[in-house]
Amino acid sequence: MEFFHQLNMFGFELVQIISNPMNIVILFSSVIMGIIFGATPGLTATLGVALLTTLTYGMNTSTAMVALMGIYVGGVYGGSYTAILVNIPGTAASAATAMDGYPLACKGQAGRALGLTTTSSAIGTFIGMIFVVGFSPIISRLALQFTSFEYFLLALFGIIISGTLTSPDLVYKGWIAGFLGLFLAMIGRDSLRVYPRFTMGISQLDGGIEVVPVLIGAFGIPQIMQVLRDKFQVGNMQKIGRILPDFKTIGKKSGIILRSCLIGVGIGAVPGIGEDIAGWVSYGAAKRASKHPERFGTGEVDAVISTETANNACIGGAMIPLLNLGVPGSPPAAMLLGALMLHGVIPGPMLTFEHPEFIPNITAILLLASAAMWVSGMLLAKQVVKVLKIPTPIFMPIIAVLCIIGSYSIGLNIFNLYLMLIVGVIAYFLTEYGYPIAPLVIGVILGEMCDTNLRRALMVSKGSFAPVFQRPVALLLFLVIVFTIVSQIPLYRRCTAALKQRLMGKA
């Protein structure tokens, strides 16, 4: 019954959005803007959502979500343009697409490749939206049983798993980045006793760290510095040709599409992982399942379809924990969380009571965004690609100015600019030394949830951790956290590898 109620509300919200022509204009504009951000090397969907967040400050919540979800969906898809045409992934989410997309373009099938990625991306977004509708009531009902200990452990798990899975080399670097973000979230007066912590006598820090300037600094400044340093230039672009939706091929590959959707949604639901991991995991699964794995890397259609389906399905997966638990499933979803807070919407189990129309509204927007992305990709690809010819020395300063405007517009506070620059410089050097930025952002976002719930839980239990071992969900989360940490210890890995070899030898 709950599912059908959500479905009815979804239909109502869909009609409400479509009936306002301005929403359609904003949707297509934001999707095209997202495609441009995704297609431009050095820019990402995360940065696009961050910059657009500040521009939606004066909008009502529903219209703001139309704009933000549009740029999110467009940004994840747009990276496939440069991945296919010039072998430079516009975003990390499209890195796996370049493996076979560019060889296809070199064979004179760039138009076909773009048609397949556009259609499979739209299908992935659509199926991800179905999971949001179907699973949100279940997860929300489960979350209502959570106490402060469960929320603390959930936030801690989000930080640790994000650091574990996004570290390029040593896992402890991801954990350090995550706990650095957690420390930043501790700055300011605590919400329980209103006592200033780590403010160093700076009055501007009494209210805590503003999330949006931190996020813009963490994602925007390092990317601008890296692009200007490396001087990305787009060259040797393959001819696009006609972009046609190859529905016949899509129909034959329905099994691959379904598997990729499930992978994308599953990875998106894990806190802090993101669309790039979904693309690579789906690529690996498609290669293992293929009858001709040797063709992968030479222009295999299965690879292009699997990666683009998964990274767009990841959007819906990332929305499930964001809306129902207040835990972002990907870096762009973390930006959305900041935007929701800016508009007075607090995600979590109480969202369905405080804003019962919100989740159906988001799912309706996802459906429309997938349709707008498909139409824009089919009709405007050749025009959007022309943006790539803008010289980097001209384009990146414009992005820098938008970062400054976006940070300052939050409260018209000059201190936010200093905060953005400091965080941006720190994030740049962390990136240079192989420390991932996503865990830092997740730490900032989940810091208050982690800190407040731990202290509240200890107040209620009079300093005892016993409830962690007495409540099934809390115990499960605790064991998962312990296993995640222990599994990264070299001694544990050596022991498990030796045990595996011994068992294989006996077999």
C-alpha cells in the first residue's frame, strides 16, 4: 500500500512540475549546463552542483531541485563526450567509457557510440529512479527504529567506507582525509552545550564551518589549479557523424543493462563511493561475463553500454541513503545535501513526515531529467562539443570567479572566501600526495551527525557503550566497521591469502 501511495504522489508531482513551463526551461538549461561541465576536462558534476547551489538560494525548494538534479544528471552523462571523442574523460565517472568509446570513434562510429551512451545513460537514470520510489519507504521505516548510537555508527561507517574505497593507493590516506573532514565539522559551538571548540578566538567560527564554501573549495580550487597546471587542451577530436538511438542494439543488450543498473544502484547506495567506481565495477563485470573478453579495449559496445548505464544508475542509488538517512552516497550527492540544508530541508527518517511530497518530487524530477538528457544528447551534442574549443586560460578563470561568487553569496560573508581558499589549497596538496577528497567532504557533511549523536547517546546511557552490543542494528554496524578496518591490515590480508591458497591446494 505504501508503494502505491508513493506512486500516486509521484504522478501528482510529475504533473505539477510539467504544468509549469518555467520548470521545463530550467530543467533543460541545467541539464545542458551539466553536460558542458561534464564534457569539459577538469570540471565535474560535483563542481556544477556546488556552483548552481548558490544560484538557487532565492528559488523555492521544488524549482531548486529541478535545477540541481538536472545539472547532476547532465554532468555524470556529459563526461562521455570527451571520453569518446578525444580519449580524455571529462569526469572520473566516464574514465571507464574511454577504454572502448574512443576506439569506437576511431573506427568511424563516434555517432553510434554517443547514441548508445545517451540511451543507456537515460535508461540507467530511469531505473535508478524506480529504486528510489520502491526502496525509500522500506529504508525510511527501518531508520525510524534508529537511536543515537545507530546514527553515530552509520556516520562513522560512511566516513570509513568512503576512505577505504576511494584511496588510490594506501587506505589510511582515505581515513586520514575523512577524519580531517570530521575535525573541520567540530569547529564552532557544539549543539548540545553551546561551548566554543577550536575557534582560536575567531568570532566568525563560532557558528561553525559553512558547508557550501568548504565543498566549493575542496572540489573547485584543486581542479582549477590542476587544469591550469597541466594545460588541458582538446585536440585530435574524432568526427561525430549522425547521432542515432540504436534501439536494436539496446534491446539485444538488455541483460547487460539490467546488471549494470543493479551494480550502479548498489554502489550508489554505499556512502561516499560515487559514479566512477560504479563505472569501473560494471566494466569489469561486463568483461568477465563476455564471451569475447579479448575485444575489450578495442571498441566493444558492451563495455560502453555497461559503464554509462551504471554511472547514471548510481545517481538513483546515491539518493536512497541521502534522502532516507541523511548520508550522501556520492560526492555530488554530498553537494545536494548542502543544498537541501540551505533550503531548510533536513534529509533523514523524518523527511517523509515533515515533507511527505519531497521524495516523490525528487523521483519525478529524475524521470524528467533522464528524458531531458536524452533529448539534449540527441539534438545538441554537436553544439555542446563546440564549448570544448574555448581556450583553457579563458575558461578556467571564469570558473574561478563563479567559485568566488558562490562562496560569498552564502550569507554575503567575506570570511567564506578565506575559508574556501584555505580549504582549496589544503585539498590541492592532499590530492597531489594521493589523499582522496571525497572522504574529507563526507567527513564535513557527517561530522555533526557523528559528534552530536555520540555525545547524546553517552548522556542517555550514562557513559556506557553497552547499548551498541544490545541493539541488533547497532551491533551489525559496529561489526561491519571493525571488519572494514581489520580487513585492511597487512597481517590479516597475508593470513587470508595463505588460507585461500591452502584451501585451493586441498581442492
